[in-house]
Amino acid sequence: MDYREAGVDIQAGRDFVDQIRNLVQKTYRPEVLGGLGGFGGCFALPSGYTEPVLVSGTDGVGTKLKLATILNRHDTVGIDLVAMCVNDVLTCGAEPLFFLDYLATGKLDPDQLTQVVAGVAQGCQQAGCSLLGGETAEMPGFYQPGEYDMAGFCVGIVEKSRMLNGSQVQIGDIAIGLASSGVHSNGFSLVRKVISDMEWDWNQSPETLGGQSIAEVCLTPTQIYVKPVLQALRNGLEIHGMAHITGGGLPENLPRCLSSGQSIKIHPDSWPILPIFHWLAQEGEISSVAMFDTFNMGIGFVVLVPPQQAESTKEWFKTQGIAAYSIGEVVSGTGDLIGLPTN
């Protein structure tokens, strides 16, 4: 016997590394030391920081990977993986520096996973960070043929005096919601249940979705907000807090950027709900409460700014191709959201 007979193809792993080498190198920042293939990735801290703080984040893509497998389309979930991590790190005001990924599969398919890594590399370029390294695990008998799982890890940097930690948020600050690109990477267990129970085909195009198929809409990758937000800070925009709207929606994530004794009053009719959410709610007979508790409902990221900067903030993000809306304001409270649907 040898390892190949046990289900692990070492040569396929080597071929895979060769295929992704150029993709990885295109993401390198000047601070990267060495190249692909070492036991650890090396990265020099950027200069110019007095008290640099490293901020780390890790996440996955969840059961959205099931959809990628069903449709045999793997070029977007890598963007999702990066987005879920770098958007989290961004909420502290940190600039993402480097990213690492972990890919696990039952049988290594170099062409399939090269598509995945191409998405990861594209996401890193959108975020301005380096794909510093990763790990690929071939685990026969653990995953079904064609299936894989992935996780990501990101490290960013911020000057300690500029780090956002909730203490900067003030009563009266305006919550500016930045539009999501769709479902992003949360709630796909419910999405898949709706599709299955209602016997829809992923390639069908309900009239509500404007001619796009369900698959096209749902595989739209998560919006990466890093460069527009960091540039806004460099331009002197006064941001007091930020929240990445992921699993748990606005109710769970938005209060995480507040200080004690604060809540946010939401104006639920102040932004357009994307058609995919209307369609899912109707098809699955999902209550408004459950929708807001599960999905981003069209808002993928929120920045809290002083009232006098609300309009200029919205205009800035619109120049960057991201629709922005005044969705609420900070009020005295106990850390909850006020004004969302209750039934």
C-alpha cells in the first residue's frame, strides 16, 4: 500500500501549489518576506506606527459552500471567505495586512480548488492585504466527493490612539448603513431549506429577481468595505463606531459597536430591502422578525458618525459605488435596537 491507495494524492497537492503560486504572489504587499512554500509566512510590520495594535479575525463561508458544490461554481466563495474576515477586522479601524486560508476536501481536485483560491486572491486584492499562506488538507472518508470546507484568518493593524472600541460613540450619532451586495454569507441553511421545501430549482429565475436566476443572486460574493472605509478615515471623516452585519443581522451585530447606556433607534423604511429577501420571506412564509434575525436585509456594514457629517458620509460612499442610507441614530438605552419589526 501507499498513501495514494489510502486516498491521498501527494503529487496532486504539489501540482495544486504550482497552479496557485502566481495567484498568491499577485496579492503580495512590500512587507511580505520570502515566498510561498515555507513552514510559516513572514510579514514585516509597516513603518510609521507609534503604538501599533494587531487585530485578528477568523471566519468561514458556512453552508453557502453547498450551493457552490451543487452548481459546480467555485470562483466566488473565496471572495466571501476574505470578506467575512477583513470586514470584521475593519470595525476596529484596522487595515488588513495579511490573510491565510485553510481548505479541506475528501479528494483534492486541483482545478476546483484553484478556482477557490483565485477567489481568495481576488478578495485579498480588493481588501489590499497579502495572501500570506495557507493549508490544504486531503481527508478521504471525511468529506463526500466534490465537497470541501474552508476557513480564513486575517491580521490587521491600527494605531492604538485611533482604534475604535465603543468609547467614541456618542448619543445623537447617525447610523449610516452601507448597502450589501445580497445575502452575503449568512443564513444559507434557511435559504437552502426554502429552495428545497418549495421545490425550486437553483437555475430558475423568479420574476421578483428581475431576470436573474436564484443561483446568480445567491452566489453574489460578499461586499468588501475595506478600501472605501479606510480612505474615508484618511480623508478626515470622523467615524465613532463600525459594525459588520453578519449572522444575527442588525439586531445582533449593530449593538456590538456601542458603549454602555446606549441603544440605536432604527428607521426600518429608510433603505430598500433587496428583492431576494422579499422573495425568501414570501416563499418560506418567514416572519419579519426571523428575517431580520437571520439576514442582513440589504445593509452589510454600518458606520456611526456625528450628525453634521451624515450627508457627506453618504456622498463619499456613493462616489465609491456603495449606496449609503441614514438608517437610525444612537439614543440612551440598554444596548438594543429600537424600531425593528416585532412580528
